[in-house]
Amino acid sequence: MGHINKKQYLWLGLVSALAGCTSVADMVGYDTETLNQNAAKSYAQVLNQAKSKHALDVSSPTAQRVYRVFNRLRPYADRANQTGVRFNWQMNVIRSNEMNAWAMPGGKMAVYTGMVERLKLTDDEIAAVIGHEMTHALQEHSKQAIGGQFLTGLGSSLLVGATGVDGDLVGLGSDLIATKPFSRHQESEADAGGVRLMAQAGYNPQAALTVWEKMNRAGNGTSIAILSTHPANETRMNAIRRILPEVMPIYERNKR
């Protein structure tokens, strides 16, 4: 084995000590509470922009359906929260032809009317979309992305001395508050958690398949915003099918 110099030893020690990307994010100042607070500020800016364009939808039948589904799911999302920080869940519906939906850290969410209306989503399918996005927030996938980005930076010699991080990383957390492409593993986690939330709230988990089938058909040759960050494919849908025998009995007990 070759000689390990002081810088390599420091790097190996850091990698050993930081067991996982979430821990890295905590250590560089993007702990759950801070990240949620930053997301809330970004969310307020998004809402203000939507208001200025008269795009916030609070009263249409589409908006009422989204709010109703969201409110049924929210208590089960609260029970599933293992982050140690209480989420202040918020949902807003944005009037737009764009087919999109997202969740920021801490449970700040939006659904675009185009998602519901162009795909003619049922309430069960709306629940599939919302439950999936809720799980991204509950699993802190954006926080994991920050940790992964920071580790990549360390690997590129962005560690400055023993006290701080490179100035180029200062804006990293706010950049990653926005929806970013998630890994295949994270998408699988969101699918699994989403169908469980659906079943607990009395929505049919089979709708998690039909909503992605609709998006696949609609996305044939068409750009769909949510598909850029949530790629739908047969492998993923087969994984959902494998989960159904576990969650369908939960749904049968809770369906309304």
C-alpha cells in the first residue's frame, strides 16, 4: 500500500465520518430545519409570481378536487414523517397548461391545472401524483442531492482548509430547493411511499399505474415538464405492480 499524505488522510477521514449524503448536508449547514425554511422562502416567491400573473387557482372545480385529495393525504404524510422536524404542508394550484406537479422540502407543494385537466385525472390519480411528491419531501431527496453535490465538490478539491467550503457552493442549497431530476432509487422510494399514502387515505393504489400510463401516452413526442424530473418507464411500473399486493389490503380497509 502506498503512503497516504495528510490531505488524502483528511479526505478519507471525512468520507468515513460522513455516513451518507444527508449527514453531509447537515454538516455544511443544510440541516432539515434550515432547508425547510429556505424552501418556504422560495415557495413564497413562487406564489407571489403566480399571484402577479393571476395564476393562483383557489376556486375552480379542478382546484377544489386537488385540495380535497391533498387534505385527505396530509394526516398520513404527517404520520410518515421521520425527519424529526414537523412539516408545515401547503398546497397551491397554479393555473397553467403545463403538466407538472412538485414538492419542495418541508412540504411546500403545487399542482398545475394542466396536469389534471389535460390528462383527465381521476381523484385516485391525483392522489397518486400528490402522494408521490409528498414522499419525495418526506424522504428528503433534495437534501440528499445537496449532500451528493457537496461530496462531488470535495472530490474535486473544493475543500478549503479545515474550516470552510468553497464559495461556489454557497448557493447550492437554494438551487436544489427547486425540483431536480431524482435518481432511480429515489423515484422507487417515492412510488412505494406514494402508493402506501394513497392506500391509507382510501385511494386506489392501482391509479399509480394508470396515471403514469396516461403521462407516457401524452408524452409521446410531447414535452411534459414532470417527465423531465420523473421519468416513467416499464421497469418503474413493474415495480409498482409488485407493491400492489402489499398495499391493496390497506386500501380495502380504508376505501370510502
